Amino acid sequence: MSARGLIIGAPRSGSGKTSVTIGLLRAFARRGLKVSGAKSGPDYIDPGFHAAATGRPGVNLDSWAMDPALLAMLLARSADGADLVIIESAMGLFDGIPAGIGRTGAAADLARLYGLPVLLVLDVSGQSQTAAAIAKGFAAYDPAVRIAGVVLNRIASERHRRLAADAIAAIGLPVAGAIQRDPTLSLPERHLGLVQASEHAALEEFIEKMADVMERSLDFDAILSLATSIEPRAGGVAHALRPPGQRIAIAEDAAFTFIYPHVADEWRRQGAELAPFSPLADEPPPDNCDACWLPGGYPELHGQKLAAAARFRAGMERFAATRSVHGECGGFMVLGRTLEDADGKTHQMLGLLGHATSFARRKMNLGYRQARLKSDCALGAEGETIRGHEFHYAQTIEPGEDEKLAEIFDGQGQPLGAAGGRRGNVTGSFFHAIARG
């Protein structure tokens, strides 16, 4: 019997999708179901919460960055051995970029592609019957996207619940429950989004609380009845990122956390071995590796400690002399000469590339990116296009004199100029790679 699937959507970020998703995942698991979580779009953090809630790997399903065959393969892997797959939408349900049909990056693409129903989470604080107008707009906006039910979030009273629920029921949409307003249900945040699951104090206690709240508030039988079978589609991994080496040293600690689950999983499936090490613990990359990967993360919060990590610095210099090193976003910042933190204090970084970055002089960079590689590197071959994204507040304040890594284009193909750096075996950029174009 194939797994069933359901999308948790909302009109916007901040509606409560993540809390509802985490609570549903754990509560269904409590009932003996094998549950998998997935996240639409480029998000490193939520899959970690999904994995913690279910005990099964989380995954990203990005209809813009991933070609249809790779997308189908990743959904099939998530469904394999599961009874239920719950996909959490990024931002609003229909929020993506103008692109080809089914390639906008919006969760609505997944609803259309796989015929998956949507459970719409509405934050009804500050409104009552108007919630029905919003729900009706969602139901009518795209006939190929089925809004199967509604969850009311942040209700203030029984009267508030009744006014909103009766209005929505009157337009023919089932209301699967209502969640009381409670500020303790919010997840802690920082500048790149939620604080990660691995850093959350009392994570298990929080997940259990979310499940308790959802069990009190929602009709689980009704929600399960909304889910539909995930029909198998032809899939493949031809567009997956290739591993940069056979044995990959990968930085892994509070400063280096952002690597997509599907990327690491596919590297292992292609026969690569990942060897984690901690720069914050002053560990060098394992010497028996043939490539080193510095993921994104929060080096701007740990500048002083990274600057003092002498064994890490010496080990990286030895490694880079003969083997490939690549840094993404935060990893790129650490590969540079200096990093200026939020307080304006400058810290010496590895100096394996010549640029300098600043978190004090903030400028948000956010969006899908296409990187056309200028030469062979850890990401792929010269001339190859890699799809990914940028999301950072730091900026380059001194470009250095290294060769540029790639020509960068936005999600719609508009040129943004050359970016990143390359010096010998070392490469890096603010660009996060998701899949081959």
C-alpha cells in the first residue's frame, strides 16, 4: 500500500505552519503511523525539526531547483516505508517565482504535480468571518490545487472560533480544528529564520508539547481522511549534485550547519563517505579525506572562537595545498581573510581566499540563483549550470583578487555578474547549491 500525502499550506509565513506540522508529525507517530516530513523550497532548518519529530529523515522538495525526475525520486524516497508524508509549504502556498509550469518553487506546484490536497492553516487573530473570504479565495484561485480543509490558528475564545468556523463551513470547506492563541507555541528565531532543532533547548519536550496541543485541538481522523495516495512517478538522480570526493571532510558544528539532507544522502548513495569535524572544537579536517566542504551556518556568531582555532587553521592550510576545499555562504566567509561581526569587531579567518566579509554592514540577499561554473570545481564541470539560492545578511566588503567561481543569474535568468572565488584548490561563494541545472 502506497503512502498517503498532505500539504500544510498558509497565506504567508508566520501563520503557524511549522508548529502545526511538527505537532501533527509527532501525534501521528504516537498513533503508530510511520510518518515522514518534507519542506517545499530552500529551507535548511525545518527538515531538522521534521526529522526530530518523526525519527525519519527530512527532505526538501524544490520544484524550481530540482528537475521533475529528481523531485519525483526524492518524494518516492520520503514515501518509502511511510504511511503518511506531510509536506510543509514555504511562505505562502502560491509563493514562488515566475517560471515554467510546475517550476515556480511554490508548494502549489507539488499539489498540482502529485494531486496532493492542502490543509490550509489560517491565523485568524484580528478577524473572524473574514477568514472565510480568505479560504474561499484559496479554494477558487487555482482549480488544480485542492484546498481540502482548514485549521484555525490563534483563536481567542470559543465565540471567536464559532464565528470563523461557521463562516468557513458555510462555503463548503471542512474545518479540521482550532488552536488557541498561545505565545509559548512559537519557535525561537534568529536572523536566518528559526533557531535550529539541534540548538533548541528541551527539543523533545517542545515537540511533545506541540503534539499535545494538536491532539487537543484538531480532528486527526478527519485530517488523515483528507490525505491521498502518493502515486509513483518516474524518477532519477541525473540532476543530483555529484560528490566532490570519495571521502569528504565536512565541517559540522554550531557554526557550520547548512547542508541539504538530500545532498548528503545522495553523496552517500553514490558511494562517498562523509567525515564530520568541528572547527569550533579546533579540529582539522581528517587527513584521510580527498575533499573538504565547509557548509553555511552562523560563523558570524563565532568569529572570535574560529579566529583562535589554530589547529583548524593549520589543518585547512595543509589540506588545501593538495586537495579540493569548497565553502558555501558561511563557509565562504570563513575561507576569506577577515570577518566583521555584528559588533563591528574584525576577526582573522583562514585567508585561503582573498575577500573580506561583514555582518555589521548588513544587506539581505535572498533568492534563487543559477551558477554557470567558470572552471571545473567541487560543484561540477566548467560550463555546467548549478541551481540553488542565496539567503544571507553578510556582504563582501573587499572582493580580493581571486578568480571568480561562476557567472550568477537569478531564478528567471537575469545576469547578476560574476561571483565567488577560486584560488588553487580552494573555491567558495555565497551561493548554496541544490541540484544540477
